[in-house]
Amino acid sequence: MRLGVLDVGSNTVHLLVVDAHPGARPLPAHSHKAELRLAQLLDESGAIGPDGVDKLISVVKEALQAAEDKGVEDLLPFATSAVREATNADDVLARVKAETGVELQVLTGAEEARLTFLAVRRWFGWSAGKLLVLDIGGGSLEIAYGIDEEPDAAVSLPLGAGRLTAGWLPADPPAPEDIRALRRHVRAQIARTVGEFSRFGRPDHVVATSKTFKQLARIAGAARSAEGLYVQRDLKRESLEAWVPQLAGMTAAQRAELPGVSEGRAGQLLAGALVAEGAMDLFGVETLEICPWALREGVILRRLDHLPAM
């Protein structure tokens, strides 16, 4: 069957269309995305303003048309931290449903972490052993650890690259004192969770997902996306630590000129790098591997698991 996943994230609204059936890997057929930056459209009270809701509804309608055009039989719509944490989330969800017919499922942070972990486990298989999975989104950082398909520990922290950029790094390029303050904040938040994971022992394999990690790996020398999904891409802490001060001295426009960095994500790349560096340091990770599958694939795989066998 042809499935569609509509992901209303903190940075983008992304429709992923795949051809899938139980027992087989989902094959991407179409991708439609729009940069909305919901995490940066919150007002002082933490609500998504009328203009932001209007934009969201417009983008959802576009995605629905794209899903119809591509013959999607079953649409799986969900929202993550930007909608989840908005003070007017119920009103936003009601308007989206009333004007588009789409009932967004709001995932908890722990659910995000578990579904991303499932996708990573299926990608690497059982031979990867105990996995530690890191995922930096626009609004949150997800961390999960385990040896099965369901992680033993899964947490979500409010350390998304878009959220931190909007709240901590207002200048372009950012002021050194703001960078230091953000670095302290990030490491204090991550440090509180390390003990929850360390009691399970060291992981056999450390994996990262998300656009932020992919772009950081690319500027540190990993293969281009054009070289395909199955090329191994790693990020070394040593390389990342060398890049952080360089990113700190650049404007967003200068970062956008780096290999693999999109103009839309360039402004938040430094905040993402500080989160990645802090996580790798505090968890004692020297090298991690980038996984091409993440939350959207996890949602698809969970749906397929509940379909009857052919």
C-alpha cells in the first residue's frame, strides 16, 4: 500500500510518501516539505499566533493535495514539540481539524524518542547490539538507549536547535557571552540525564539522526547525500570540537555556504552543534554514525507492524 506520513515539526511540515507492506522496508516514493518554523512563531505567552496557525493550515492543505496526487491510501499525521508545548495547542489542533479534516496526533517527547529508536534498530539490525540514539530536532533533543526494539530508557529535553537559537542567540553572528551561556545551559540539561543511561552500561553503537547531525557530519567531511543512503557517514567528536568555534564566528549567511548546509537551517546550526558536542562529551562518545532513518520511518514501521499479514 502507499502510506503518507505528515510530520508537523518545529522547523518543517514534511509529507513523506512510501510504498510499503508488512515485512518489507518502506520505499520512498515522494517527499513534500515546507519550512514553517513553528518553534519561532510562538508569542510571549507561548502560543502560536493567528498568522502561524493560518500558515500551518495552508501548508497542511498543500500536503493533503500532494498526498492525493500521489495516490496515498493511508495518511499518518502527527505533530511534535512546537505544537505539543504551545499554550494554545488544543485550539490549534481543533482549527486544523475543522479546516482540513486532519486530526494531528501529538506525540510526547518519549514517544518521539521510542519511535526514532525503532527506526534506527530496524536500519542497523540486531547485530548493532546496545544502541544509544541521539536526535536533535527544532524543538527538542531525544535520547534513547536499549538492546531491543523498545528502548530501556528514552528522554526528551527542550534542547532543539531552533528553540535554542531563538531564545539564546539573538545576534548574527552570536555574541561570545551568549554562546557561553547557552553552552552552560545545554550541558547542565544533558548532565541531569546521563545517570539514567549510564546504569545500563556502555553502548555497542552510538547513532545520530536528524538534519542537524547530518549537516554537522557533512561539514566535517562525511559523504554527500548524492552518494546514496548506504554510504557510512560518521561524526567524530574531535572534528566537531574543531568546528564549533568556527561556526561561532560565522554569520548565518556564511554558514549557508558550507557544504551540505541549507540556507533555512544555517541560522540554527551553531546551537545544534553545541547540543551535539555536549551530548557526545557527556556521554563519552568519540564517534557516532549517522542513520538515514528517523522519526517518520519509525511511525511508518509501527503502522506496518499493526497491519495484518498478506
